Amino acid sequence: MNILDKFEQSFERLMEGSIGRLFRSPIQPAEIGRKLERAMVSHQVISVDGTLVPNDFQVTMHPLDMVQFADYMTSLTKQMEAWIAETAQARGFRMVDRVRVQIAGDQAVPRRAIQVTAAIADRPAVTPSAQDEIQRTEVFRVIRETSGITPVRLLFIDGPRQGEEVVLRKAVTTLGRALDNDIIFETGDVSRHHARLEFADQGLRVIDLDSTNGTRVNGKVVRSHPVKAGDEVTFGTLKASVLPYGGKA
């Protein structure tokens, strides 16, 4: 198995069993991986100590393509960093510092296109948490730009989806068992079209769609009810916390 195959499989494992729909855009992580490799190889520098290659990469795509990766952005960039480091080592290349990959959105980039810039950068130490915050802030900006909403996270706190989270990044997000929902549950106590979450001027609201087992906010059965950060929303028996996204405007 080659290194790119391993990269693809690692991302497939990340996606396995995901509750959120993804990749309506035809851009796939392997395409980004190939672009990163080409950028690394094309900017190599021959020195007395060997072949030096870039370690600092920025991937730029149209915001509407980038937003498809919102749920997995930090995991995706870490996997890309590991892929580039392993590829460089396999080819006998050297780097001056650890690999960094950041993904940005730009309206000037055509849909379905991927642009990569690469540089050899011996930069001051940046902690992984600080790097993740930079990436989250860019995702926050792109969601605001593409949808006009302030994104929040839905973190599932019990049941078979415990620990999974989805970024609410559209004006309307639908939930249920049916495959045409934005968030898909494979459990019998959730209806095919169970509920929807809507952003409006007054904030976020959950609306039950005549589900069999109901929707609750903080334990109270609701048909249409505002929700805010800190609330618990239950769909059938699946409970989730509503949390701020964590980025900065």
C-alpha cells in the first residue's frame, strides 16, 4: 500500500459512521494530498546537506467548497501534515521545521479548484492548540461569509453517537433517518424526518416535524422552541448539547 492510499484510508476511518452529510462538493481529501505533494516536490532546494523541501503549506479553495469540511477541519489538516511528513521522509527530503497545513477560503478561487502555496519556513514555535484556533477562526469566517449565520456546534452526549459533533453552518439544518437529511441518524427511535434547526433574526430555533418520539429542549417536549448555547436538545432518545463554535468573527 502506498502512502497516498494510507492517507485516503485514514480519512475514510475518520468519516466512518459519521452523522453529518459531507462532500456534496466533488473535492476529495486525496485531491488535496496530491496537490500538496506536487507543491512540495516542485519547490525543492538542493543544499550541501541534501534536498530541502517546503514545510509550510496553505490550501485555498472556494468558501462553498471549504465549508463542506467544517466538521473535520482540524483532524483533516493534522492528517495532511502527517501525510506530507511521511512522504518527505520516504523520498529522503529534509525540512527546516515541522509541517504545517492550513486551509483557507477565497471567493476568487473557482468552485471545485484547489490552490496550494508552499514555503520553507523556520518560524517561531506555534503550539498545536494555537494552530487549531487559527484554523477554527478561518472556518468561522467562511461560514459567516457563505451563510450569514454565527455557527454553533451540536455535541452528542449519550447513545451510540456519544462524542460526535456537527457544526451547524446553514440557515436550516434537517435531522432524521432519511438520507436526504443534513444530519442522519441510523437509529429506530428517530423519525425519518425528525426535526429541523433554523437560524433567524431571533437566533437558533428547533422545530419538531411531527416525529414519533418527540423533540425536547432541556427535558421539555417542544414543537417549536428557541435554543441557545448551553441548552440540551433531545431527538427521540439522542441527547445533544448546543455549544458555541469557538471561532472569532
